[in-house]
Amino acid sequence: MNDERVLLATVSRVTPTPDLRHARVMVSAIGNDAQRRDVIAGLRHAEGFLRGELGHRLENLKTVTHLHFELDESIA
């Protein structure tokens, strides 16, 4: 991704639903509160692009998983 908001972000955990239609994506990010919120906003904005990438790479899925990005506060 070429979004300047999504810098120094790490996916810490992904919890998919049993049918793989949705996934909760926990993201840890470095920075102050505003910068970390910007990371999540950037990822949410890019969900369509990321789902497209998943669809190309995981060809055996019937439907591409909807991604729900959340800030992982456990590391802080």
C-alpha cells in the first residue's frame, strides 16, 4: 500500500468467522493517539484494495472476506 497514514503498523492478530465471510484484524501501530487512529482510518479506506489482493491470492475462496480493522491496545 502507498498510504502515508499506514506507516509502522503491524497486524497482531486476525480472527475470522467460521464461514470466512468476515475477519477482525487487530493492528498495532507506533505513534500518538491521532497517528494510530489515522493508521486504522487508512486501512479502512483501503479495505477494497486489500480485499482485491486477497481475492487474487486466495483463489479458492467463494467470497472474499470482509475486513474489520481495530486498533490493538494490548501492546500499549
